[in-house]
Amino acid sequence: MSVLVVGLSHKSAPVTALERASVSGDTLGKLLHDVAHLPDIAETFVISTCNRVEVYAEVDRFHGAVAGVCELLSRYSGIPAAELTSSLYVHYEERAVQHLLAVSSGLDSMVVGEDQILGQVRTALKLAGDRGTLGRSLRDLGRLALRVGKRARSETGIDHLGLSLVSVGIDLAVSDLSPDQQPREENGPGRLSGLHVLIVGAGAMSGLAVATAARAEAAAITVVNRTRAPAERLAAGVGGTVADLADLPSVLASADLVISCTGAANLVIAESMVREVLSGRDPAAPLVFLDLAMPRDVDPAVAGLPGVTVISMDTLQGTAKDGVGADDLAKVRAIIEEEFAAYGSAARVALVTPTVVALRAKAATVVEGELARLAGRLSEEGVSGHALDEMAQTVRRVVDKLLHAPTVRVKELASSPDGEEYAAALRVLFDLDPRTVDAVARAEIETPNITSLEGGQ
């Protein structure tokens, strides 16, 4: 079994393709189910954000699994396979693991070091666990990814600015709303002073938008959502107000910055709605839309209206900067290399474990058979039960001592890149039945692991 990732991101695909490929809610659950039931896939989880859609899987066969995942991504996105292929990347075995570690650490983000991705990886793993598509292999890999992400943020300065797409987008918005404003610290206090910020949506991204706007000292914050309770929870934390989605046009009339990040499948803010709102506004008052949704919430035609600016994912993709120093990047890469090396070593040791277990099981079977025959002969000669027990314990200790050194040594050697060769030699030397070794390996894989994703970290 090997790890495979098939996906597309801001680095490989245009925003239009990412919009179509993005999956969430029930659709994401259905995709997980369908991927998990592909014939060459044993377990899976899917990371779907505004910047990436990636399917991670433990697979039996590379080509069959890739073909199956590609077909499903094409079906769910509605993008013809021939068109989708040009945007996809495929990583396998070690490269797949290294890619996930780069993602969780923030190195692969549009804004390098942004901290949202770690929570998104955690959410993806939890969903797969809840849906029953996550097995031991990917669960362990998930723990590794979360650990690397935490270390990257706690041991380096990769996220010292707290940057995110929201942060970068607000910085761009401020330059349009207050072009004469004196430069301030990015997303620091006062950046949105005197401005009314309207947040459309009440999900995780909206929560970040609300917190960022409050930190930047927006004069007023309003949250609009289809259902009122989530919006009230977000607004309550910053002293904001709440409006129903049906009242969106009237709230737009007083807004300066609109941050929209819903999970809607269709446009939420139409060109006709904004045109009507503008007719009642001061024509000198600029209006900026920051559209962070996938698929987009704001009609692209809105950008053509007078006094209106639309900052979309296309804009952010071309302007997002990392703000991270070379030293911090080098430290993060060193953490990834260290954790990856330890993971690879542990994985190689795990491969030899079934052979060691099978060897000890065979030795135990031989010992017990010989002891049974010996007991039968000696009991006829009047040897006592206590003496038989002492002889049995002695034989078992001798066999254990003889096996101890080679089994410990083979595990040590197995941690090297050529470790599997030592396990193969052990199987040949002791004439171990491959079917027994495979049965042990399957039993280990199927043993439930009930610890949490971040247990033991």
C-alpha cells in the first residue's frame, strides 16, 4: 500500500477551475464515499479549500487509483477530463507525504505561512474519520501533518504576521478606500478606522474576517447570513450587528467594504443589486467587495460599475506576498525534513514487523509441538509435572534468547532505506510462509485505532 495525492491548487489551476472543482457539505461527503469505494483505494481524505482540492488516498495500484480519482474529480467538478488533466498534479509515496507536510506547514499556501490551512487539514481528517474513510495509515500521516504544522508555527516565525487571504485582501481594500491614509502596520489597529465592514456568510472564513475587521478597528461590523443564529454568534463577539440575507441590498447601501465568503453554489451579490444600491449612495463614496468564496459570490460584472472595486481570488493570486524571511522558510523546511525522515524510518520498521511476528509465531509453534512430544515420552518414565514445567520454561527461554538478537537487529536495519531487504532475508532463512506474513500485516491494518488524531503529540 502506498500514499497517493491527486489535486489542483492555486499553483496549478486558474481560479475558474478551482471554483468549479471546490466541494463542500454533502457534496464533499459524497466524494469521500465514492473515492473510498474505488477498487484500488483502501482509505482516503479530501482537503477542499478556496485554494486547493486534493484527494489523499492509500492505494494498492497507482495507475488504477489515479484514473479513478481523476474520473471522480471530473464528474464532481463538471470539467471534462481532458481539460481538467492540465490543472492536476499527482504525487506518490514519499513525494505525496512531503507535499502534505508542505501544505500543513503553510509553505504551499497562496499566502505563505497563513494559519488557516492547519485547521482545514484537521477538519478534512475529522470528516474522513466521521465518514469511515480514514484508516490507520492516513490517520498516522494526518497526525504527522498536524504535528509538523504546529511545529512550523511554534518554532519559527512563519506566521508572525498572522497573514491570511482575509488579511491580504483587506490591505488591498484599504488602498482603494483610503488612498491618502498614512501607511500603517499590515492589519494593525486603525487600518479600517471609520469604515463600515459588511461580512456575508457565517462560516470559518467569515469568522476570521470578523476578527480581522475588529482588530483593524472598523467603525461598524455587520454580519449577514441565510440563517440568523450563526451570524449572531459572530457578531456578538465584536459588538457587531446582524441582518437577514433578504435585507442585503439595504445593508449594502451603508457599507464601505463587503467581505463575502459563503458556501453558496450560485452568485449571492448580483450586478443588478449593486447597481440599484449605487443609485442611492454618494457617488464619491467608494465601495469595495472582497470576494473570498469558491465558487465566487460576487458577479464579476460588478467590477464594471462606477466607484466599485472587486478584489477576487484572481486578484489575490497575483498580489499575495508572503512576508516571511528566508531564515524562517529554511527552518520550516528543516522541520519537514526531520519529521519526514523519522516518519520514513518508522514506516520501514513497520514493514518488517509482520515478518518478526510471523517468525516468533513459527518458533512458538515449533517449541510447543516439541514440548508436547517430550512431555508424552517423559511422563511415561515418571517425570513429575514440576520438572516438565522447568524444562519447558528453559526451552522457551533458549529460543527467545536465540531469536532476540536477530529480531532486534533486523528492526534496526529496517530503518535504513534498504530495510526491506533484511526482512526478505529473514523470511528466506527461516522459511516463513508469505501468506502468514500477509495475514499478520492485514490484522495490524484492520486493528481499530481509537486514539484521537492528535493523540501522543
